[in-house]
Amino acid sequence: MSDARQLFERWLEVRTVEGRDLPAEDLTQDPASLKELRGLIESFKAIDGALPSPTHTALVFEAPREPPQVHRFEVGELLGEGGMGEVWAARQTSPITRPVALKVIKRGLDTAQVMHRFEAERQSLAAMAHPAIAQVFEAGVTADGRPYFAMERVTGTAITHRCDQLALSVQRRLELFVEVCRGVHHAHQKGVIHRDLKPSNVLLQEDGDLLQPKIIDFGIAKAVTQGEAHVTLTELGQVIGTPAYMSPEQADFSRQDVDTRSDVYSLGVLLFELLVGVRPFGDRDLPSPGGAAAAPTPSSRLSALGGRAEPVAARRDARTQTLLRTLRGELDWIVLKALQVDREKRYSSPADFAEDIERYFRNEPVEAGPPGTAYHLKKFVRRHRLSVGVGVIALLALGSAFAGLTVGLERALEAEARTRAEALLSQNVADFLAELFERASPTAELGAELSVRELLDQGADRIGTELEDQPRVRSRLLVTMGRAYNGLGQYEDASALLKDAVATLETGGADAPDDELDLAKALYELAEVTLATGAYDEAETYSQRAKAIRLRVAGPESMAHGQSHTQLGNLRWRKGLYPEALEHHETALSIQEAALGPDAGVLAKTLNNVAILRMEQGNFEGARDYMERGLALFKRDLGPTHPNVASNYNNLGLVASHLTDYGACVAYLQKALDIRRENLAPDHPDIAEGLNNIGTCLHPQGRFEDAEVAFREAIAIRRKVHGEQHPDIASSLGNLGRVRAALGDLEDGRRWIREAHDMFLETLGPEHPYLAFTLLWLAHIDVEADDLESAHRRLIRCREIRQKSLDPLHPSVADCLTPHFGVLKRLHLDAELGEAEALDAEIREKYALGPRDAD
Amino acid sequence: MLRSRHMPHPPDDDLQLLQEAREGSIEAVNALFAKYGQKLLSLIRLRMGPSLRRRLESQDVLQHTMLKAYERLDQFAGGGETSLMAWFGAIARNEIRDQARFFARGGRDVGRDVPLDLAVGAAHHTLRTEVSRLHLLAQARLLEQAIESLEDNHKEVILLRRFEELSFPQIGEHLGKTPDACRMLYSRAMAALTFRVRDAAPAARA
């Protein structure tokens, strides 16, 4: 060791032990040694200064914050500073002008290594293009040689904070969160894990009413891919400052590498906070490595807030109880699945996370749901309600039939002391149904979700083969399945099952009251299906049998008896026997009101039925009152987009059309159709009905082309559903013919209307009021074609049919008179003209229609 | 055993931050971590050494250390004779030991090493002026390599004294020496470090 180095050691010893700096000259006079000693002391002081010490901790060197100079950018204020870079507000001036955020590397860090890391970041960031990710526009070097990135400038607030400020509902928050998931998933697909997802990195940007979540700060992302891009870009203060959002494996990385599921966890914490305003763990109660605690459910965390829950709920536009109800179950499960300690049990990707939330939106079973059967059953039924529309009740009842089945079995066990073997078999039946519904789960082994139809087919097959020795159980299941098929419009299958049920009960000697009521039920359902197929006489036979049993066994005040009156009312109505139909429906209404009171939800349908029949009899104002009463009940009990609400809008549209308010008619019908299109399969009969009805209101507005499109679509659907012959097809065919004639093609029009007329005759018989429509329309074409004799015959027939089926002075009768006057004049049939004019005047007086305008 | 206090208390604002952190303020935790993070990172890197650094990211170890510290805030006797940094240092030591054991069992794929910016955050103005012609990072890496090339007892005493902020009596307990012997050891260690730096990078001299 040189002299100078020995002298330096001595100098340092004095400094360390005695705490003072000896002057170098005190140790040596030799110029060479002195020079070397001074150099060593200088180096030591530099090293001493560079090493940390207690007194230095507060003296962290900070680069002066001068705005960087960047070609083509005007740099404004400093927005923030991370471990590696500063972020400046700036404006790009060329080639386009736009506000940007400039992320510029800190002074002093621009070594090749840091450059390399930034390069890695630049590549991964540039590969990402997603509306929910703040975009990187370009990269370059500042005037003083520092790399920079020009990024989309996000002016927004932390998503949790802004959602609270805007008091966004849970639904809206979930929608925004799904977008965040999509963005993170996009980044994952580009090989970028965020690793620091938290509210301050997920901003909500606002453009008018449009809310766009923006994930910022992918600067700490770590490339998933191996090789050159495999570089860690962790920024110190940010990650370690936010342990509350960190996944357990991030906190205990020795077990495994952090992967995309770590972001899923952080997203779970974010969703938790969006839903209930607090994080799953208190700030001190973090998931600890190794023994990470299971997260609480959002709803339980909300409950635990006690009095503080109320403002939380208010910021979600809800009351505490409502919010709790919303969270309990699926949303709780979804969040917990994301927050699983074992990442294998989490959603495998943010896309899966988002999809499960969307399943929740669609009322489908969520992947996060428990394996239990009750959940799947409930969910199945709830989804069914949406997918089968007005036939809804059948499927609701599918759930209650299941419940009723087990209860009934218990009773049966007590009453008849059934054997233990049978009890086991009964349990098998319950299991059978439950298992069937479980198949609807997206996680079921078949992979894709089974369609309702496939599910029922499986069930029907198995009922046929597995329950031979339990006739009552078997028949109930048959009825249940039959109703489900009916709800789906699968009439043949439904009919076969229900006939099987009736046969099973009849051969089983149904004599106990319960058995008889089961038989009545099967007959009733069979009548429903038969009615739907248009075989009204056959339906009436079943329906009358069911009604007779119910009246005798359950009594005249029973709801079952009322239900049969409703069915008979529907039947008479379809047969065109409106006064009788109204009588049945009014009876049903009084039974229901007596049993349940005037505001019972069940009344809504009956009110609607009475209203429509009043409408058919020309009492439009009275019809509207009942309809509005029914609509209020439906909306109250079923929500604004329920299929029954759609039916009600449909009927109000029809009333409006009769009151010649065609604008309102189209508006009502469009509401109905929108709801139906959202909820139903595209070829559901109710959609055909909606299209047909809209066409009938478009026609009198002169919108013939639009009307034609609607009718043709309706016909196509109805043919698909009903086959060749059905009154509904005939209605649409007639409507189409009319609109074709209005468009000037009389021959084509006549052809369609004739086809409709023949189909009505075939399916409804010669007395049905619908024939009056086709006769009237054909007469119009006859007049146009100068075939006055034919028009005359048809108009007389039109009048007779309407007077007979409706009322001799029904306003619709006047529709048959209107074109007749001209025909009678031109044929010089003066006596008949006078008679027609007298009848017209009588009708006008009765309905206060005022005098007829001159033609 | 009664020990004299040689090291300063945590500064008052640190005590304040600690108190707030204990009461659940995430901002206070962030502030503490931001303040001590760089120094702790440097310590961790040095403790890990090149071979462990090839398998583990010191940043990750830092995060785990910070997380554990956060979970155990209640266990830190703030205002006592142990500085916050010493406390962090002890947690980091355990963390590194656990990790090293894990690797000894062959538990993780290797091949990642991202050299980091030793002491740059903590570099204070003197150094900045002194080596203004050099990149701070280059200087910091030089320093890091120099420390790593020291004999074990020299390296250890520097880590305990400068990074973990232990007093000489505390260092003595660790190393089984008297405080005075530790002072001498530290003095020789710093001298050796100075020589290594000058030998490794003559250009670094001002």
C-alpha cells in the first residue's frame, strides 16, 4: 500500500473515531503523497455523500424542474412525477395540433439501461390501441437528450371518486367497469400487465354525457413475453404505495410469477370499491402472503358500515336496503371470484370477468355462482321469463311447480304412508329437475350453454323413460314441461306431453280431489296449447272439462275456476264471440278482485282482457281506462321492460288506432316492439304481432312502403311458427294485400286479400268478424276495378257479419257502409241506399260521431 | 440490557407520518415509502449480491419488504432507539434470507436482472457537483460494484452503518465486537471502498 493510502487510512480513522477532519497537510509534506491523499479524501467525500445516512435521508437530490424543450411541442405545467419520469402538460403543434401528456425521463437517469427499459415500455405501449387505454402517440428525444413519450392527455378524475360525484347507479358503474376490463384485457393480449391498477390509474373522462374510463400509467407494465422484452418497469413509489390493490401473489412473489390474473385481482378490488365505496380490506388488513384472508362480500362490508352505509347508497342513487339487495348473490359472487387468494380460482382473464358481469346483465347464471342447484333453477326460470315473453307465466310456474312438487310429495308421504323407496324416488325427481337446470350453467361440462329447447328435450326424454312407476309425479312433470314447450311456441311437443299427462291421470283413476285438480290442470294446459294452434273447438272441449272439475272440486270462488273463465273468454274471443268473451273475462275479474283485492298484480292481465273486449265492442275510452290500470300494475310488479308491459303498450296502440290517433298508435306499438325485440327470439310470434300492428297504423298515415315491410316480416315469422294455415297469417296477408293495393297494384292486392279471406274461412268459419275485413278490402278493390256488383255483394256480407258478431250498431258497421253509398248510387239501388243511410245516421248518433262528411 | 442511543430519533415528521400510517392513512404510508424506498432498495441490492440478483428482482424484494413493514407498523417502536431504516433493514434481511432459501430449493426460474440505480435518489448535492461530468447512474453502479467487491466484514459494516443506520454499539451486537472495534472496522471498510472506487474508475476522479 502506498504511503498516501496509509495516510488516508489514518485520516479516516481520526474522522471516524474522533469525529474530526485532519488537514491533509498535517499528515504529510511530500507533494506527491499530499496530492494523492487529497484526491483520496475528495473521492471519499463523494462516496460518503453518495451513500445514504440518517442525516441525508431528507436531502434527496431533485433535478430542477425546468420544462423540457421538445420539437413540435409546447410544454406547459408539470403534471406529476413518477419513479422514472416527469409528466408535463403539452400541446403538439405539428403535424396535428392536440393536447398531450409528455412523459419525459428524469435528468441523470438517461443511461443506456434506462433507455432500454423505456424502449421496452414504448414498444408495449405503442402496441396498444383501445378506447379505455390512454394512447401513446409518439416517442422521441428532447433537446437535451432525454427520451419522451407523447401520450393521450386524460382529463379525468379517479373513477371511484367521479362515479360518486355523479351518483351513478350500480348498473352504470358495472357498465363502466366492464369497459375497464376490456381495456386491461386488450393490454394483456399485447403482453402488458399493468400491475398497479387502482382508482387513481383508472380515470373517468367526460365528453358531454359520454363517460369513458381511461386506464393510465402503463409505464410500470411488465411484459409477459419472454426474451428481450422481458423487462421490469416497476416504479418504486407507486407500487409499494398501493398494497391495498395488490394481489396476494404480488405480496408473496416467491411462490410464483405475477401474471395477468394479478390484474384481475386488482380489478376485483376496484370493483369492490366502485360498488360499496370501501376496499375489501381495511387499509391495515391486507391480504398477507401465505395466509391471505378471504375477502368479505361487498354486501357484508356494506352492512358492516352501519350508519355510514346510507351516504354510500345515496351516491349510488339507491337506498341502503336496495343496494344490499342488488349486491347480494351474484354481484357478491362475481367480486369474490376476482378476489380469490388462489389465482387459479379467479377469472382467468379480465375478459372473463367482464363476460360474467354481462351474464349478470342478461340474467344468465354467472360463472361465479355457487354450484348449488337452487341458484341455477332460479336463474333459469328468471331468464326464461325474458326469453319466452308473454308465455312467461308458464315458465315462472316451472319454478313454482318444482317447489309445489316437493311440498306435494311430502304431504302425500304423510297422507298415504308411502314407502321409503318411493320417498327416495321422489327425491330423485327433485334432483332430476335440479340437474336439468344446472345444465343451463355456462360452466357445465358441455361447454356451450344449452338452449332452453335442448334442455327441455332432455327432460322430456327422461320423464318418459325414468318415471313409469310414479304416475302422479310423472304427470306433474309432464304438465310442467308441456307448459315450458308451449311458452317456447313448440306446440306439438307441448301437446304430446300434456296429452300424455291427461292419459296418465285418467288411467290412474284420478278420484282423490288433488288428483282431480291435477287432471283439470293438465286439461287446462292442453286447452292453452290447442288454442294456440288455432283448433278452437278442440280447445273448448278441454277447457270446459277443466272448468267443470274446478267448479265442482275447488268451488266457484276459487282462483282455478277464475282461470278457466279467463281461458274460455280467450276462446270465445278467438272465435269472434265478443259479448260472451267479455262476460267470461268479467267473471274472472270479479273472482280475482274478490279474492285478492283491486291492486293485485294478477288482475293486470284480466283488466287487459276486459279492456280489449270493450275495445272490440267499440268502447274505446272504457278500454283505455282498463288498459292503463293494467299497465300500471304490470310496470309496478314486473318493471318497465317486461313482456307484459309490451303487450299492454301493444293494446294501447290498438286503442289509439281506433281513436284514429295513428301517431300515438305507432309510438305505443314501437315501444312494445322494442321491448319484445330485446327480450325475445327474433322469430317469436309476439314480434310478428308487433310488426303486424305497426303496419296497420303506418298504413293510414300513408306510409305504405314501411307498412309493407312490416307485414311481410310478420308473415314470414308467422308462417315459420304456425305453418301454412292460421288466422294470424291470414290477418297479415290481408293487411299486405291492402297496402299493395294502396301502392297501386290492385291485382297483387286482390290476390293477397283473397288468400287471407280463404284462410279465415278455412280456419275460423264463415261467420267470423275477421271476414268482414277481407270483404271490405276486396270491395274497395272491386270499386277501383269498376266491378260494382261484386263490391255490393261483399259490402252487404261485411255489414251482416259485423252486426251479428259485434253489435247491430257497432261503429265498425259504418266502415262497411262508407264505400257502399257510392256503389249503391252508381247501381241506382235507391231503396237500399236509403236504408244504409238510415243505419249510418243511427250509428253516428249513438256514438256521437257527428254527421258524415261528403265523400 | 440498557443501551445508549447513538442514532437520532426518527425526525418529528417521520413520527407524525408513522402515527398517521398506524391510524390507516394510506397517504402517510406512501410518504414514508417514498422517502425510504430508494435507500432501502440500495440496501436490498447490496445484500442480495450479484448472484441472487440474477434470479430475483430487488424491486420485488423491496415491495415485499415494504408490504411486510406496512402490515407490521404496530410492531415498530417509533421514537425508541431503533431507527425506521434499521427496522426496514431488518425486515429486508429476513426477506432476502427467505428468498435465498427458496432459491436454494430451486423454486424459481432465473435469468432476470435489471441493475438499478443505486443511491441515485439519495445522492445529495455534494456528489452531484463533484461528479457533474458523469452520469449519476454510472457513478452509482461503480459504487455498488465497489461495495460488492469488498471483503464480507467490510461490506457488512457499511450496510449496517450507512444503510440500516445502526449505531456502533448495535453493530457490535450484530458482529460480536465492541463498539470501538466496530468503529475501526468501519473506518477501514470505508478506506477500502475509497480505494476500490479509485482503482476501478480513475476517470471518476474530479
